[in-house]
Amino acid sequence: MGETATDPALCPSPECRVSFSVPVHGWIYLHIRGLTRGGGKISCSEVRDPFPDFIRWLEAIIDRPRAASWVIGDEGSTNILTCVPHHSLGSEGDHLIVNRLDWEEHCVQEWSPAELVRDFYTAFVEMTERADYDPRAWEWSGDPRDYCGSLYESDDLDWHYRPGAFPYSGARLHLLRSRKIEAFITGSGTEQLTLAFDG
């Protein structure tokens, strides 16, 4: 089967304010412009896989004219990203609010729902389609017994044996997609690209 080209509408724009690192040892780092503490990044852990909820968060932004939140627990701290409609804050624009509880950082940015859905989703897709993306670095194990002799102890891990010994049950990120979100971004569905939160 040949490779299929990514729809240009699903490619991050040059001014995109968000990016995801490729997974390294079960961690993916979410960078959002404007964050300053902890290196300006949010850590996403394979142990508490946040990405199925990530897709549901973006779909909720499309579906409902109310605030929608995505909670990321990174094995020690909690990060809450909330898309807030303008009528909730009493201002003209829509906003993304990021609360980083353990870092004591609170960031508010004007970000339209349409642009937020596009920016986050296309950044996620771009991460999983990078040449250096290795799904094994995220899917190495969903079983706590695998911490013994894990990749933290050896760089020469037998990747062919370990998935059979401790099958992964989490999300396959390179397959985690949403037709609803893609139709919304490309304008090919019934959803409108310029989503307005009017309540």
C-alpha cells in the first residue's frame, strides 16, 4: 500500500502556537506559546495516556457552545486546558485558559475555537507523521510489571518480545484520528470552520 498525502488543511500553519514532541521513553511534551514555567512545556505520560480525552475535548469544542476542558495528569502534576467562550469571560474574544496547578502558572490567551481545534489537532497529526516518530517509544508497555528491566535500565530493549509479554492496551497515536474534527477543519462536513460561541 502506498503512502497517502496529508490534506494541506491538516498541516500546521507557520504561525501555529502549539506543538507536540515525538515520544521519548513514554513521554510526549506539549509546548504552548506563552507558557514559561517548567521549560514552557506540559508533560504527557503514557502511564496516564491523555490523548483519547484530547480527541474528545476537541470534539466537545465543536459540539457544544460552552466551556470544554482537557485534563492532563503527568505522574505528579495536573494541567487543565479550557476553551472558554467569550460570553463566559465578558469579553469579545474566545480564550484558552491553561491552569498548571503544581507549577502555579495561569495563562490566558485569546484563541478562537476554530483556530484552537485546527492548531491542536494538526500539531498532533504532524507529530505522529514525523519521520522520527517511533510508536514503540510510547507503546512500550501498559503493564507496571514491565518497569523491571524496562527501557529505563537498558537501551537495547527487545521490542519484539516485550509487547508479547506485556500487551499494550492504550491508544495507538498514529491511528488516533477523528473524522468529525477533520471534516470541521477542512470544511467538508456540516460543521462550519468559523465556529461562534453565542449563547
